[in-house]
Amino acid sequence: FPLPACTSVDMSPLGQRELPTVRFGFKRRSVSVVFCGVLAAVVLCVMGGIALHFSAAASQVLVTYSKTEQAANWWETPWLAPGYGTTSEESFECTLSAAGSCEVPVKLPANMTNPWIFYLVGPFYQSHSAYLRSEVVPELHGKEVPEQLREALCVESTRVTDDGEDIVPCGMKATSLFNDTFAVRQGGSDLEIDYSVSAWRSDVSRYNNPEDYLQRSLTSWLPDRYQEPAVFEDLGVKSEHFVDWMRPSALPRVWNRYGSINGTFEKGTTLTISIQSNYPVQGIPGSLKRVLLTEMNEMGGRHSGFGLGLIVSGVLCGLIALAVIPFVLCGK
């Protein structure tokens, strides 16, 4: 049959080439950016959700027992705040007596298994260059060192006592050891605290006492200045609290392990935390001290900030991927 005459459309065999069309030009680089952005968004959000789950599952109680009225500097405040996600029912305060001691009963908000004890003190800049250099490494390894080396690395107040005795080991790090003590009771019985889990095994193995430990005259050893559990007389520089303290914190506060308790405690159990405050922080703006009793699961203890950070990063990656899509689907 003959086609009807049409003057508005080119009916020639190659006339279709002149019709208006839209072609999507997929650029390989742009497609890769979108794919990677979407993949990163999904992975980060999933990881963030897992981190939040494990964070919320870690039961804890936090006790603040020393805090000054004067505020810390704005850049120090975030590092001194409780772990993000800490609730009001998990936070307690303990008022020190004139003798520096206090007791506080804490009611567990959830079941707690094999809790760890941590302490926080700050602001404390262990990462300051003068503090980091103030130690004699061979002396910590149990070797005899010349007095000239001790004088070069340790200021006099951290090298010699007021009575003229040599401080061994010398230095700011060794003479500023945190020595507050904590005890946990259930009912009328003290719970046993295991102090052998505080420091890294590699750190403990490289520290040694000298051959004449506790026998050298006119010498102030660690047990002469610190009591247990900060320093055990038979262990000296291999005492785990001391070894852990000698590994400096990178942040403007110290958050170290104190020990662990073996046992399972049900929700609603009341534990009594006894504190003896010996470490001086008076006069430091914003200074505070805390003790934390917490479970440790596959991702550590409570800090929801890590999970939220992953989720926020995932959302940002997804937004970047959406912003690139117009460059991928460019009409021609």
C-alpha cells in the first residue's frame, strides 16, 4: 500500500538520524566515583551500626570523685567528658573527705561480666616534649648509667630527693606515677582485683631492676615513694601500673587500666566503690579524676562516638555519590 504523503516528517530511509534524541554518556571515571561512594556509604553505615550495638551492650558505671569548679580550656573539654553514650543512671559522684577518701554505692543498670577498672586524670599532657624526654632508658632496663647522663635528662627535682638520695629511676615520668587506689565491695566482702592485666606484655618484658635493687645506699627506689598496687616491692619497675604509666598518652588526659574483676553481676546489684585520693590535681584548671567499671566486649567498652562517626562518614560518602550522578548522566 502506498504511504500517505507527509510533509512534517522525513520518511526517507536515513531520515531517522535527524530526529531529536537524548543519549546518556556514561563516563568511566564518574561511574567509578559513584560506585565507590555508594559502596563506602553502605559499608561505613553497617560498621557504624555494629559499633553502636556493641557500645550499647557494654555495661558500665562511671564515678567522678575529684573535679574543680574552674573550667578547662575548650580544646581539653571534649577529652575530659564521659564516653559518648554514657547515661545518667550510669554516672555517679563521690565527695572526698578531708582525708581524701570516699565511698559510693552504685547500682548496676545492666548485667556485668568480668568488669575492668579504668581511671582518668586530666588535663595531663604526657605528650609534652619535655615530659617525653625526661627518662633514662638504660636505667629503666636495669643498667648502670653515668651521673652525667642522669643530669642531662632528668631535672634535679626528679633526680635527687630533699634528703640527698638518688631517685632511681629518675625523670618526670617515673616521679609522677598515678597512685590513687580503688576497692570494690559486694555486701561486706572485698572483690579481688587482678592487677596483672594493666600493661602490655612487651613493655613489662623490657623493664628490669638493677642487680643491687633495694640494696644500694642513699637511693630512693620506687617502693620507697609509692605503695601497692602502684608499685609492688618485689617487682619494682616491672609493676604493671608503673609500666602502663610510662607509656604516654597522646591526648590531654590519661585514661589507663587499673585492673579487672572476675565474676558476673546481675542487673540491680549494688557494688560499693571505695576511693583513696592521693594524686594531687588541685590548682589545675578543669582538673578531674574518674574511675570506671566497665565490661569489655569485641569492640572495647562504651563509646558511641565511634559508631556515630562511622555513620556520619557513610552519609557524607552517599551525598558525594549523589552529587556526582548528574555528571554521570549528562544528556547529549
